[in-house]
Amino acid sequence: MGHSLKPGVVTGDDYKTLLTAAKEGGYALPAVNAVGTNSVNAVLEAAAKNRSDVIVQFSNSGGQFFAGKSLEDGFEAKVLGSVSAARHIHLLAEKYGICVVIHTDHANKALIPWVEALVGYSEEHYEKTGSPLFSSHMLDLSAEEIDFNLSESERLLKRMAPIGMSLEIELGVTGGEEDGVGSDDDIGADNPKLYTQPEDCLRAYQLLSPIGHFSLAASFGNVHGVYKPGNVKLRPEILKNSQDLVKETCGTGDKPLDLVFHGGSGSDKAKIAEALSYGVFKMNIDTDTQFAVSKAVGAYVEENSKAFKYQIDPDDGTPYKKKYDPRAWMRAGEQSMVERLDEAFQDLGSVGKTLAS
């Protein structure tokens, strides 16, 4: 194997090298949703600590939050916030000494213009630097007819591939709701939409792989968020069947599809391990890291409750400035997010596997 890359943001062939190493090595990279510099920095810190490469991703509303919730033009905020986040990572990633993929999460039909606007920024960045601003984007048209899903994916990949960008698509539906995409009504082991058909995966491969690099979020019962045990039935063997069908039909090597695991929060560890063995190189994590941050901040406030009511203790005159300084409780949240990510890197087998040299 012996792949090695420069630390920092990876795109184009370097991105493909990264995911090939993960598939060959039987591990996956966590793709962590971030909403501001705090969460971005916590992801980079955790990756550096675990000597693992990592994927930082932004949903449309995560991008909007990055730009500021008060901006009146919500669409513009989604675009500019995502661009700002990507630039922040470009500036700092190398200093953390690991390889970082910058990605955007679920974009449904209404959000196609968001992705197109971001591709425009990557085209500008490519003209100046020879690489795109983002490594990849996700176009999630799984709620639409498959013909529309694939033709739009094809149209966008034709624009992205020449500047070294990858496209993630989704076939079948990830259950639950995430940042306004999807709903909680579709959860249940009897919903056939939660299970992708291998024939559809083959069709996507035959259409898209000649154009450029794509990855596939194939649904095998995955659901966003955390639900009570037994409610969600993961069937990773669907991934294996899809890989086998593409291999046999197209005469490729083993595991030709680059697969993505959505709805990983709260998943059974054995199912995660099984999914990795079928060529999953990326697993999304959002719900669990959100809780880790909030739990730590809540505990900090409880422990220092007076400092959140008074600048100076009314009884003994103690000044509380050091306690209520936002950096103190924000840092507690970051550290807790890092701890939860330690577990994710462990689960996905990527600890110590960075290609950065």
C-alpha cells in the first residue's frame, strides 16, 4: 500500500487515494457535521489526536448557522457560510497534521441551487490554485424518481469531475429527519424504501463511473438520529449484494462501489463492522456529537451555576469572570465532542491510519 499524502485538505486523486486506502485497510473515516469554528476545530483536534484522517461536512442549515442566523437572505447565508467554513479548514487543516476531506451533506431537490453555487466557488478556487474549495458534495435525490436522481447526478458530476471533485449520491431513503430533509414517519422495518435495490446501484455505476468519481449512500435500513432498539433493522448484506452485482456485470475488481453509511449514530457496533467489510469508507456522525457537546456544557453550567447568574458572588464578592468567559464552557463542549469522536475513530478502525506524512 504505502500511500502517503501531504497534510491538509485533500481533493481529486488524493481524495481517491484516501478512500482506496480505507477500503483496502478495512477501515472508514468519520464524516462529522460541523456548525461553526468550535465544532470544526474539535473535529480537527480529535483527528490529530487519533492520527486519523477525517471528513468535515456541512448541511445547508449548518452552513447558514456558520454565516449567522440573522442574515436575511437565507439562501445566500447557506452558500456563504459553507464557503467560509471551507476556507477556515483550508487555512488550518495542514497545521493539524492530518488529511481532511471537505464535504456537504444531504442536498435534496430544493437545494440543488445551493450545491451549484458552491461548485461555482470551487471552480474559482480551482482557477487560482489548481484544486477545488470542496472535496465533494452530496446530492440526495432519493425522494425523487430514480431517472431524475441519476440524470441530475450525471449533470452535476459532468461539471464537478473536471475540477477534481467527487459526488455522493443516495439511492433508497435514509429514514428519519436531518436538518429539514426527510421525516420521522418513514421509520420501520417494513418500509421497502429504506432498502436499496442492487440493480439501482448497478445502474448508477454504469452511468456515473465513466464521467468521474462518485460515492454511494445505499440504504440498508439506516435512520438518522437515535431510536429505541428494535425500531431500526440494519441489513448490511444489501451492500454486499450490490458490490457483487456490479463486479459480475462490469468485470471490475472487488468492491467497486465506494459506499457511505448514513444514520450511523447509535448503530450496533457489529453492524458497523459488517458494513465496513463490504466497502464502506465513510460513516456520518452528527446526532451523537451534538449530544456530547450539549451534555458537557450542561454539566459545566450546573457546576458553576452562580457564575451564570452573577458577575460577582453576592455573598463573598468572588469575581466569576474566568467561569463565565464563553471560552471556558465552549471549550468544555469541544473536549466532550473530541471524546465522543475518539470512540468513532475506534469503531471505524481508523486510529493511527492517517496518510499524512
